[in-house]
Amino acid sequence: MDNEETRLLRSLLDTQHGVLTTVQLRACGFTPKAIRHHVETGQWLRVFRNVICLTNGPLNREMELQAALLYGGGAAILSHETAAQQWGMMRELAGPIHVTVPRACSAISLPPTMRHVLIRPTSLSNARIHPGVVVHRSLAIEHIGVDTEPRRTSKEDTAMDLAVAAPTAHEGAAAFVSAMTNGRVSVSAMRRKIELRRPRRYKKILLDALSMLAGGVQSVLEFRYATDVERAHGLPSGRRQAPHHVGDRVLFEDVEYSESGLIVRLDGQQFHSARNVRFRDRLRDNAAELSDRPRLVYGWQEVSRDPCGVYREVREVLVREGWTDTSYQCERCAVARSGAAQGT
């Protein structure tokens, strides 16, 4: 290699985390025979066809992302679950890398890439080279990406993609709310995005979810309570994030029913400092007790697995406190009642 080729190689190694395409390697002075020799002798790793890692060790996360983008071509961007992980909308998973490419791109989804044990022996923990790639296509790819490092779909497009990819409208709405709240996406920005890029399905329920977010819903747990407990059973819609003055502090209750004074707390304390949560909850408990207000507390397990049981408890307290019952059983209630009858 001459000096210019050496400088180019060093620059690509730095900017692409040691992962290059075969076209780039040839531009750096490596012949196809030399590239093949480095791979076959185990000095380099062939991550995908025409994508080479210039090391034999395990790929870190940056290298896995870079390899997927190089495989998808120059216009590829991270999207869906992978973009959500990069934005902090969800925890990092060990699954494949999701990329979006132009509609005409020939790249297809690929399973995990494994080492060829005949080239160089390796431990089982080091047998996988890459977790694989899931390829999505878009006609609007020029308008959905942002210039981050590495490049990815915008927060608004990421939240929408997660929602539209869900198998049902209800799951899509939950994924949408989770992505928006965890990613701190503004409701107004998402409304503009939906006007510009109409989702191919679930538009009505996504707009409904936006209205709930604008009305004070701040987590997917609160969304599930509003849809699966309140709306599904005809309960009144409680006031979200109701402020209460406790001494010189203002504390907020997740849901408060003005008809009865009932407070429903949705416990997401695993996302907060346990010490701060305990102190805050003690203040709220004491204030509620002094004001003679009833309160119920539910977590993710109760709301997601048994919303009908939560409904029955909330309804019982509301009626006890003077609410005129206008609720009704949902389809899930009927199925549970039928199953219980068959078991007797």
C-alpha cells in the first residue's frame, strides 16, 4: 500500500470501528486474493457478504451496528428496536440489528453469522460473529433519518415504526406510548409527524393515545390502566397527575376520581430511586389519610395480567364512596366468567 492508501485505511478503521466493505478494502490496496487469504486464515472475520471485520476477536456493539449499516448500503439507517435502543426508548436487547433501506435496495434480512470452526477453533461463547440483520424498506427514507452517529430514524419515526410493526392495534398503541414517554417525544412533534407521514395502519388508536398523553398519561402502565381498566369497563376517566400541596411541596397522584376522592397509584418505582420513592409515597399516604381519601395501588403485573380484577376493586370503592355505577363487564370479563362456570 502507498501512503495515500495507508491513510485511507487508518481513517476508515477509525470512523467505521474496524469494519469495512470489500470495495473499501480494494480502494486501500488489498486485492481480492489478499482479502480472501486474511479471512480464510482467520486473521479477519467475514461478517456478511462483502463486509469484513479486520480482527478475529468478538465484535462490540459499535462494530455490530456498523456492519449492519454497511451491509444495507450507503443510505441505510438504524430503525425500529435498534433505533429505540439508541434513543433510550427501550433496553438494549441481544437480538438482530434493525435497519431501514431504500425501497429498491437488494439487501435482505439475514440470520446470525457464525464462525467457521474449521478455520480457527473457538469457544462456544465466541461462536457467534453477528446477531443478524432485519431489513425494512421505505420510500421516505430521505425524510425519516437524522444525522446522529450512527445514523438512525428520528425519535418520532422510531416511535411510529414500533407501533405500526406491532401485531395488534392495542400492542401498537402500548409500544407507541412507551417509546414516546421513555424517549421524551413531545405530543405536538408527533402530531406533526403523523400529518406528514401517515402511518400505514393504527392511525386512529395512535391519535387516541396522543390525546391520552396530552391529558396527563405519562407511562405505558398508565396507558394500560386507562384503556384496559377504565375504558374497557366504562369507569369514569380519572384526573391524571392531580397536584396536591403537602407542606411546601407539590406532589402528584397518578389518577384521582373527583366524584369519590379515590386515588389510584400506578407503581413504577423500579424506574426511580427507591429511597426517593418511599419518602414521596409516605408524604402522599399521610396527606391522603389526613384528608380521609381512599387509595388503591397497582403495579404492572396486576394491570397487564388482570385488568378485570383491578376494575372490580376500583368499582367497589367508587360505589362505596357514592358513585352511581354505570360500568359494565368487558369481553375478557365474560370469558373469565365462562371459564369459572365451566370449572364448577
